[in-house]
Amino acid sequence: MSDEKQILDTISTLSAELNEKVGQRDWLNYEIMELEKNIRNLHVIYFKDTLVAEGKKLTAVGLTEAIRTVLRRLGKPTTPAEMKSALNILGFDLGRFKNPSAVIHNTLLRMAKTGELRHNKANKTYALLPNYYDAVLQAAGKVRK
């Protein structure tokens, strides 16, 4: 009985630490996107002719990670259009995509197919599943068996 309580306490402690670290990563992603936006804006002023070439080099946070960050921060289901607006507000460079709306929608669909997001077809929203990381660990355990 004592061992079970100790294991449950350890799981609880590790889960709290994981949530804290994910929150820290979200904040860092936000800061990275903000810095990238500032650098792009300065490039517009200074390097008008080379903006397109330079802008492609200035993305440290990928679209999937940026979407995860937005969904965690919003804490509510989001439509692809709302996601696009949120990414623009954060300063994520959508200009490198020919059709940003399609790229965002396809990324959301892919994330839903992998089980990371829940897709509500009725209201066309996507939500981050709260226990996604637990599901990944369970799936990994099933693969090993």
C-alpha cells in the first residue's frame, strides 16, 4: 500500500513538473516568435531588397509547435481562422507559405489524426487533448509489448 501511494505521489509530482516545463516552453516559444517578428521588422527597414531571402532563415519555432503553444495559451477550442489570427498576432511568419490558411488547416488535421488534437466537426474547432502526453506514453508502452 505504501509503495502504491509513493508511486502515485511521484506521478503527481512529475506531472506537475511536466506542466510547469510545458508552460515555460510556451513562454519561450512566445518570446522567440516575438524576437523573430522584431528582427523581420528591422530587416524590412534595413534590408528592403533581401527581405524574402532573409525571412526564410528567421524561423526557429515551427508551425506545429507554434500551434501547440497557441492552443495551450488559449485553453479553448479554436477554428483554423482563429488560429491564423493568433499566429499573426504572435508574429509567426506566415508569409513564407503560399497559402497559409491551407497549411494551418492541414497541420491541424494532421495533429487531429495523430490524436494530439480533438476535432469538433460540428463547430469546426480543434482543441489540444489534455492528456496527450499520457496517450503518447501509453502508445509507446503498447508498441513495446
